[in-house]
Amino acid sequence: MEEYIKKLLEQVRFEKAHKAISDEIRSHIEDQIADNIYDGMDEETAEKMAVEEMGDPVDAGISLDKIHRPQIAWGIVAAAVVVALLGSSVRIFMSHDEILQGYYDVLDKKIFIICTVLGIGLMLLLYFIDFTTVAKYSRAAGRVLLASIVIANISKMPMLMTVTDALKVLMVPLYAGIIYKYKDKRYEGFVKALIWIAVTVAVLIVDDGKMAVFAITIGMLLQLTIAINKRWIRVLEKPVYISMWSIFVLFLTYYIYNTRNYSRNITELASGRTLDLTDVKTREFVITSKMVGTTSAHPIPWVPGNASVMTYILGRMGIFAGIAIAVIVTGLIIIGFVAVFKTKNQLGLVMGSGCMMWLAANTIVDTLIGFGIFPDFGDSTFLPFISGCTGHYKDLIAAYAMLGILLSIYRFKNAYPEHVEIRFSSLFGRLELRKLK
């Protein structure tokens, strides 16, 4: 049997798939041996017959090589290129808009295009990195990242603040590895998982925008929800779901209500007046926008880096353009979710879902505020792949990084089994992946 498996694996070029394949083939042969013994064969004959029934190891290995070779989600790559061109086109249009010339430092199309290229480069680089490496170092990396953010907020060191601000979004993929290490635990694991979310929110909310904290938090909560559904953490599902999401909604409602300008917005809404965005009526502006082309309304209710870029698109390019951009970005995110759910490895499923949820949350909030459906709460929002001002270049690159993590997950979708055990080898200190029974 072992000789058969060895020869079969020699045909499979992707070594990371060898463990999963050998476990599967060995299990199948052992089951067949047991059936043969039950039918009256002696052990040696039973094993010989079971191996023969598997067929030629070379042919079987070649077939498995086709299945288990590294995969690439070409749909995501193509969609990423499309939104990159779209975002760059919007930025070029804005850079020539006379009404925005006073914000040239913010609207420098060259910086946007450079960041877009860097983002795509990072996306492709992450494709070649095994996503399980993130899980290996997740807990230590999470602690270091949160501690660094606290130190940056206290010390006000410009360089450290810039770095931590750019890296904070990594808490989303790191969280998947963190809760994976609580696998098979009960309420102790659930409480620890919630503490990680609570600490992350407490650290980020001190010196960060509400929408940025919201996007990261909802991504982490979705990961925890899927983890519980997959029985990583063994608790009563419905009461836990209701409790943690209710707390999230209550906290979000309370925080938004106490935000500056919100009381004024509620008063205006109750009195039938439109909501304000940078002291101009956004909803009224959107209503008067043309289906195609520039609205006659002036001044435009948009300040770079301080509100939804969607409002600008509606006013200067038309409602059709705004809807088209929203649909294209949303389509990319949907393609991402579909790719995530094609992987059989649960760690990849949870990590990828969190990354896509971060993109989805930013897209939904920015679009709804841009269309005047949600009030602006004095916070900067971000439309993935399209927004790109001084405060959002890091988010632009982070959006492509999220796609890169997704590509890595998809790459190994046929390599890893449903579950893997992640630990340090006591002898070599390397990552070991073993199929869990």
C-alpha cells in the first residue's frame, strides 16, 4: 500500500496537496482491506486486492495532479483589473475638474495610479503566500499589532501612526487564525473570541473613524458566526448568535446617535427637511442629479477625504455612472464570496469571508451615504478601489490585499482537507498541517 501511494504521489507536482491525497487514498485502501477481510480473505491477500482495485498508480496520480494543482481565480483577477482601470479613470476625471483644483494634493492622479499598481502587485504577491501562514502567527501578530496601535496613539509618533493605521485592517484575516486555535472549545473559547473583538474595537475606536471600526468589527463577527456554525466553538448557536449580534447593533446605534451632528440630522429628518453633508443638502443634490452628465446644482456637496466619493460621481458624472460603479464593485465582491465558498478548507472559508465582508461593509456604507439614503455622521467613508485621497491610499492598497488573501485561499482550495492542525514542530519550528479525524 505504501509503495502504491508513494508512486502515485510522485505524479502530483503540488507537494502541499500530498498530505491530503495520501490520507484520502490510504483511508480508502484501508476501508477496502477491511471489507475484503470481512469477505474471508487473509490480511495479505486483502491488501493486495485492495491496491489492485485502485488501478494504475501513475494514471491515478496524473489525474489527481490535474485536480490538485494550484488554482487561480481568474474571474477575480479580471474583475480587479477592471475596477483598477475604473478607479483610475474616475481619478483622472477628477484631476481635471476645475471645481476641485483647490484639492490638487488630495486628487493627484499619479499617486492614485501608483497606489493602484502597488495594490495589484501586493495582491499577486499574496497569491503565492500560503494563507495558513497567517493562521500560524495570528495570535502573536494580533497582540503586537494592537499593542503597536496603542503605543502609536499615546506617543503620537508620525511614522508609527502611519504604519499601524495602514496595518490595522490585518486584524480581520488574523482573527480567523485566532479563533481557529479555539477549535473544539466551548464557552471558554467563545468568551475569548469575543474578548479579541472587544479589545480590537476599544483600541481602534480611540483614534479611528467609526466606519473603519465598523467594517473591521462586522468582518470579525461574521467570521465568528461561521466558526460557530462549523462547530469550531461548541456552544448553543441561536442564543449566541442573537446575543452577540444584538450587542453589536445596540453598540452601533448608541455610538452613531452620540456622534456629532446626528441629533441635528434626526431633527431635520423628523421635520421633513433633507440631511446635511458638509453643510449642503445631499439628498436634494442627488435628486437633482442628471441621469447622465453634470448637475446644475452648485456647489457640489463633497469635500475630498471627508465624505462619500459616490456623491461626487452622481453630481459630476450622472446617476447612471454612480449605479454602474456601485454594481461593478459589488459584482467583484460577490465573485469573491463565491470563490470563498468553493474552498473545502474551513480556515480558508472563514478567513476569506471576513476579508470579503470588510470590502462589502465599506461598499454598502459609502454607497448609501453617497446616494443620500444614510446620513453623513461627520466621518470619512471609503469606496473600495474607487476612493483614493490622502486618508484612503492605505485603504486602497488594503482592498487589493484582501483580494490577494482570497486568491491564496482559492489557490489551495483543492490542496488542504476540510480541517488542518496548525502548530509549531518542537524540533524544526515549522508549520505542520495534518488532517484532523
